[in-house]
Amino acid sequence: MSFTDHIIAFLQNGGPFIYPIALVLVVGLAITIERWLYLSSANRKNRQAFNLIGAALKSGDIDAIKQHANNHKAPVFDVLHSGISRLGQANRREDVEYAMEETMMEYMLRLEKRTPYIATLANIATLLGLLGTIMGLIAAFSAVASADPAEKANLLSSSISVAMNTTAFGLITAIPLILFHSSLQTKTATIVDSIEVAGIKLLNSLSFNAQWDKSRG
């Protein structure tokens, strides 16, 4: 029997709860792939942005940052641009910081979107596996109660084996989803940290820049 045949037999012998768990797995993988592609794209754009404006951030070159922000699309550019746009009206450093934090919060909603669903789906898969096993055991013991004494041992062992397939499949689904959720959270945190570092660098450079002093006056 091939590996594929083993998988098919495993699913066929797992009982009715195998199918909702399989659906949870498919939905979880779809969300994971979509989020991974989105976050990878955002992370790549951020790295490219840092390569473009690294020197401008150190020197507080507002014009260079503005030019790059207008010509390129990246989360870090949008956050920095929101702070720079407030320079003409800001009386305090905190005003610029609040403007960047506002845009940062908007981006965090996009970066974290749907990621919590993966952890929820992992928990659902585990619970469905346990529920399927319990329901299978209840059905098994009910069948054994009315079976011939000579067949009870064989019938019980085969029924328990089938019932345990549901728990196994629930865990097989839940463990990868938990790992995917952790990876996506790490990827999101990396993007958020890079944006925060860029914002701090900009604020610190502006504090020693003549244009900053002029805007305050």
C-alpha cells in the first residue's frame, strides 16, 4: 500500500469529524499563504526603503525622504511621510511623533489582519479532534454492549483505533497552524520594529536639524 493509500484510508476511517477538521486545515493554510505573501512583500519593501533613506535619516534630509516617499511605496515611507507632513504645523516633537503613531496604528491593523484566526483555527482543530474521539468512543462502547462476548475485544479495539484517528488528525492540523501563526507574528513584529526604528531615527535627526528649529519657531 502506497503512502497516498495510507492517507486515504486514514481519512476514510476517521469518522465524520475528519471532514470539518480537513476544512479547518484548508482555511488555515489559505490564510497562512495569503498573510505570508503580504508580510513578505511589506518586509521586502521596507528593507529596500531603508537602503534608500539610510543616509537621509542620519542627516535629517527631509527633502530626500519626501522624494523617495513620493516615488516608492512602503509602510516605512508612509509613516515617515505622515510625520514630515506635520512639520509645518507642529509646535512640539510630540506632534510629529503622534502623527507617525497614527499611521503606524493603521498599518498594524493591516499587518495583523486575519493572523489571529490561524491560532483560533488551531484550537478548533484540536477540540474537534477530541470531540470526534469522544463521540467515536461513545458509539464504540454502545455497539460493544450489544455484541457477542467473543467479538467484544476485537470490536472494541478496532472502534477505538478509528476514534483515535480523529484526535491524531486534529493534532496534525493544529501543530502546523500554531507554528505558522508564530512565524507570521515574528514577521509582523520585524516589520513593526523596523518602522519604529525609522521613526525614532527621524525624530532624533530632526532635533538637531535647523529645519526642525525653524518649524518650531
